[in-house]
Amino acid sequence: MRATWVGHSTVLLQLGRMNVLTDPIWSMRASPVAWAGPRRLMAPAIALSELPPLDVVLLSHDHYDHLDASTVRRLVAAHPEARWVTALGIGRRLTELGVPQVVELDWWQSTRAADAIVTATPAQHFSGRSLGDRDSTLWAGFTIAADGWKVFFAGDTGRHPEFGAIARRLGPFDVALMPIGAYEPRWFMRPVHMNAEEAVEAAVELTAPGGEPPIMMGIHWGTFRLTDEPMDEPPRRASRAWAARGLPAERCWVLRHGETRTLPRPSTAARSPA
């Protein structure tokens, strides 16, 4: 298994022969226009043209820093066979952008995509791409099981009470992709974005009965300036919170843009897709 951080919430997961991409954005702004809105501080670490053939693309919700129209069109042209899996209501947006294969899921629903089982999981967030469509589509996290591996992708979320249920129903997980940034000021961001300490708490709650916490990979930081905290603060706070729990440092992944981490084989607790 390989996980490569492209930036923000975009991760290339390689699970055996499966290539999975999460919340892809290659544009320089997270915005409906090219001349305004949050601008990238770190360029995409991998050129879109250098991606391997994609089997599955996971899309957690429709905000501009997660659903980027230009990127979607480019991926469709380069990877027409990829299966896109998203939350309820977003399929129409993707179809309008030319995506030929879209599956919408409600929370706890599953689908087989290529050689993987993908399940949508609860998240605490909101949706909308204009003033008139607030919460007209769903938001979700996902689990993906392929080649004996299980990965949890939290999407964009505040702290919620369902992480334990996700672990019991769908775990154990080898790796959890957890958002650790865009959290200040807390009075405003707490309902929709976890801070680094909350992400660590949620990762611990993702422990399946009798198992150990998954490797936590921090995402959703250091790419766009969306909120008030210093850009380099989230990984430092996540590492401290992880250590305070007495957890092994090597199981808290704080990647550089473009860095790849590899697990040579599934953990003995991993299950194959059913």
C-alpha cells in the first residue's frame, strides 16, 4: 500500500493494483473564478498528467476546495474509465462536468467500484456552491477496502460521535486520512472542522474492538490559507497530541507535499473486501 499526499485533501492511494484518488483539486484557486478566492500556497506536488491510471475517485462534498470543476474535466479526459463515488445529490454536478460513471451513496451505503468496496460514512459538515444551494447535497467520509487493505477517508468534518460506530461496523483500518487544519477561530469553525487534537481523538476512536488505532495521516492543511491558524501549526499540534496519548510516533504520518509513505503488507487484522 502507498499513500501520496498531493496537497490539501487530495491523496493518491495505491492499494495493490487499485489506484484511488480523494477530493482532487489541481487548480490554483479554490473558487468558482480564476481571479479571486483562496489561492494555493503550495502547488500540486504531482502533475495531473503523471497520475497512474485511476480506478476510483472519492468526492466527499461539493465545496470548491474539494470539488474543482477544472480538475474534474481534466481527470475525465485522462481517466474516462474511473468510477466516481460521492455523496447524495452530487452526481448531477459531476455528470454535468462530463463524468461518465458516478455512484451516489447515503451514509452507511456501500458499492463495489472496480476491485474495491466503498462505503459512505457519517460526517459533520455542510455543502453548497452558491448562496442559493446551501445543504442541498450531502457530505460524507468513505471507507475503501481493496486487496486486503482498509482505509478510512474522513472527508471534511467537525468532531462527531460516530467514529466509534464506523470502526465497529467497517474496521479495522490500516490508515485513516484525517483533516487536521482549517480550525481557527474555534467559535466559528468547531462545528465543521476538527482541530489537530480532535483529529487525534477521532483516530483513536476509529480503533476496532481488540485492535490498535490506525495509522493517522494528516490532511487538509498547508495548501490553501482558509482560516486563521499559522499554516505550519496543525502538524505540530497533531504530533504532540499523538505523543500525549502514548502512541508510536511512526504511526502518525505528517507528510511533505509530494511525499509517499508505504506499508509493505496488510496488518494481520486486515480483512479482504466482502
